[in-house]
Amino acid sequence: MLSILIPTYNYNIYPLVLELHNQCLGLGIIFELIAIDDASTIPSAENDKINTLTYCNYEVLSTNIGRSKIRNLLARKAKYDWLLFLDADVFPKNKNFILNYINHLNDDVKLVNGGLLYPDEKPEKSKLFRWVYGKNREALDYKIREKNPYLSSLSLNFIIHKSIFKKVSFNETIPNLRHEDTLFSYSLSKENSKIEHINNPVYHYGMDDFEVAIRKENESLHALKYLIDNQLLSPDYVRISKLLLKIQKKHLLSVFAFFHKITLSLFLKNLSGNNPSLFIFDLYRLGYLCQLEKEQKGLISAR
């Protein structure tokens, strides 16, 4: 009935697996749990205990294959029609997590997204920016997520019917830089796949230090530009690329790129400080994307 699929990398997922395993056994449902380690550089020895649990299987890849490929691999290994995808660094908020999902499964072929939360307690300063961003931009009530069902469907906690996943899956041809979940949601929208948002969150504990978070954000902007430049994603789908289009039409690209250059150190100081502003973060992202676009145009002109 249910295949629980967890990709992991440098993370101890045994507590998560044990919780899910106990919930499924308590419900008496037919299930399997498949976890795959994407060639961790610092593997967790405790993860080996997963193979001692009934209906659970854990394996370690010899070569890192990336976020898209490992999710598709998990889906190919799954026996059952409903696929529950969870990231390694999450944990269910309540003991009825599996039951809440089961109660929303019927004859409809759909994706059900449970949402996420961040801990209420402020983390150390190095992780503060990622916590502020997560609580304000990702940890959305299901009623808010329903207003933009595709883009609001983050890939760290959702259940999907296998027939839909076979049509869309995760694109394995794109660079392993981020935004694979954005492209996945865009593919769902093009297929008019049904998405249902519910209140069944997991806590997201994997908050990066500021330097890592900013590096990943820069990578994600490179990835977004790649998807748009290669016509894999419509520029109208994501708000920041819509803004870039407007800036280009008004011939203000150089202005925004220059603004990014002169404000860079000031913006990074705010974002790494005690009171990071998401408005400043939005300006930083837009400026960075404009800089990428200007650099590309300069390279093309020089050829």
C-alpha cells in the first residue's frame, strides 16, 4: 500500500526511520521503507540498524548521483502505488503522521503535501538567517499553500501516486545545483496533476550555517537561470524571474547589476547578523540574478 522513500547524505536517519516504522506497525498497514545513502563522505554507522527493522531496507551507493537521480531511483525500487517522500533532516510533528496521510488517500490520483515547520527556539547566530527564512517563507499553513498549490509543494514531505510520478519524476539532465523541486512542481502544473495541501507537517532540522546557505542560494540562482535559458521552465513561473523580465524590458539590467555590486558587502553583513531582513535578501537575490544575466550578455557580445 505505502512505500516510504528517504534519500540521505551525511545524516543519521535511524531515529526518523524508527518513528515511521513504529507508526506503520501500529496501524497494521502494508508498507515498506526504502532508504538510500548517496555515497556519504561522513556516513552514520547508526543507519545500518535500519536493516534490522521489518519491511525496511537501507543501502549505500558507491558513487554520488545527486538529488534528482536518487529520488527517481527510490521510486523505481518502490513496490506500492503510494510513494511517501521525506528528506533525511525532517521529523514528524505528531504520532499520527502516517495516519493523517492514509486518511487522505482514496481513488483520486494525486499528490498530497503535508507541509513543514521550524523549531520555535532561535538557533545559534550562524544558523539564524536560514531559520528566519524557513519560518517565514517555507513553514506556511496549508490554507496559504492552497493559493499557489504547485510552487508551495516543497519536496521534503509529500505523498504521490506512482502513476503521476512516472509521468513527471525528477529531471536527471539538469545540473545538480538546486531547483529540481521547482522544475518538478512545474511539470506537475503542466500535467494538471491534482495537488492537495493538508496540515501534516514535519519539523525541518537541517539548517545550514550562513556561509553554506548563501552558497546554496547562489547555486540555486545559477540553476534557475539554466532552467529558463534552456526553456525547461517558463520565466513567468517564479516571481524573481518575472521581475528580471520586467527589468530587462525597461533596460535597467546594468543599473540593478551595479546596485548589487555596491550593496553586496552591506547586504551580506545584514543577512549574517542578529536581525536578517528578508526584504534585503530579496534585493540581494534579484541583484545577483541581474549580475548573472549581465555577465552572460557581456560574454555573448564579446564573441
